[in-house]
Amino acid sequence: MKSSYISELELRKRRYWRSLKRVECFNKLGLSWTKGINVYSDFTVKEKRALFASGSSYLKNQRDRRRMLESTDGSYSNWKNVSTPDSKTDLSVRHPTSEIRAQYLCANSWAYAAVGAIEGAYYNKTQIYKTFSPIEMTKCVDDNSICDGNSPVNAYKHFKTSGVQLDKRNTTFEMYNNQSSNPNISFQMPNSKQTCKDEKENKFEKVSLNTYHRIRSKSNDELKAAVAQQPVSVGIVGSELLEYSAGIIDQNSCKHDSFIDHSVLIVGYDNKDGKDYWIVKNSWGWNWGENGYVYIERQQGEGRGTCGIALDATYPVVDVMD
């Protein structure tokens, strides 16, 4: 037992030092952003892949996206020619969402992005800050593949048909400890033995989704207009950003900007040294990136957007139920 533990520890050390060397080499390039060491630096390839929708689950997500674009459910929002303020619009302040959470080894970023968007929509409706459970969302949307990827749209559809109840438990979402072989990380994961019904027993004050809107794909300006009103859930190429530490991800940083494998929440936008960028809330913990956030270059006009950020954007509108 002891020798196997030492072996595991040594392997993680080696991966850590390889990550450190790769980070140092990248940072010497002097780009607009830097990489850094974080809690994922000693992860195995398998562990890293578990964070994203890949393989069959990726194809499933792409089919879901195609069906979504072809579906008559929901509606396209019309943000064309809507003027927006050029100054900072940081919606993590105007439309609060929960504290930074960590999905850990579960490809359920879609649930965190959807829940963050719903929290922002709820605040828009009530001017009251409430938190929802991404774990409940993960369990209730698809019990059969809780960590195998999905789509925020399916989360919205669950809201629309079934409603969801607000989370009465720890609203700071302190992560559960002692569930990882890595002693430096704590996290929150769905309990495979719990059902959707079990999750709902600890909730209160039911709310329901009125509708959800899609933003026209590849329209960066319409996306900006929507973000000026409330947080927006988007898909990005997340697998290339795992080592992000600080700065603004530029449009040349993502080699495959159509391979959407991760969902995040845009909470605002800003400009620094003449470069426009999105303020994006991630679900990889507060000790990743800029305290859990990543800044991604914001393009104008038509196009996929940096890391594919303008390809798949949606946001919900909620009602409060008696």
C-alpha cells in the first residue's frame, strides 16, 4: 500500500515539473496572457479529459446544438443595432451570481454555466440574490450520464418543463474534501447514489423558466448587447485554457475554435490598453486563472469569436412561482 502511494505521488511530481517547464517556456513568448501552475498541473491525461465533453459525449453535444438551432423551441433574441455602453459593464456586480465553484472530474460545466445564467436572470426579475445547485441540475437533467457532458439548453428545458427549487444549503459552495488522490484540491461532485428526487428534498421556494433565448451564432455585437443586460451562457474551446493564469486570451490562442467542449458564463466586458475583452466566469475553482475568471478577447462584427465564444450563446428568463 505504501509503495503504491509513493509511486502515485512520484508520478504526480513528474507531471507537475513537466507542467512547470511547459508554462515557463510559454511565458517567455511574451504574449497577451500567461500560463501558470494550478491544481490541475499534476493531473493525468484521463483526469484532464474528464473535465470536458469529448468523444461520444462531444458528438452528443454537437447533435444537441444542431437540433437546438433547427428547433422552434425557445426563440432568437433580436439584439441587432442595439446600442451598448462602451464603458465597463461588469455584470458579476450588477447581476450577482454565486461564488466561484469547481466542477472537478465531471464534464458538467454546462450545469454551472446554466445555473449561473439562471441566477442572473432571477436577480433581474426579483432584485434578490439566490443560489441554485448545479449538482441538482446535473442529476435532474440526465440521470444516466451525469458526468458525460450535456448542454445549457437542456438545462433550460428542464427548468421550463419541471421548474427547479432554490438551494437552501451552503450558498458559498465550499467544496467537499477528501475525495481526490490529489491532496491540494477540493471539489464538488454529484453523488451517483442520489437521485433527482433526493436532491430536490433539500430545497425551497420554487421558480420556473419562462423562456430562453438564443443569440444569433457568430454575431459578436449582438452577444455584447445581450451581455449588457444579464449574464450569458456560452460554449468555448476550454481544453486549451487549462493552464491559463492571467491576461487576455487573444484570437490566435485557440487553434480549433469550432471544437466547443466547455461551457462558461460571460458576466461582462471591458477594455484594457485598447483591447476589448469578455469577463468570463469559469467552473474550475477560485485558484484557477484570475480568481476563477478568464479574460477572452472580444471581437466585433461577424465571426466565431475568440475560442469560439460567439458560436453558441443562450440566456434564460425566469418567473417566480407561489
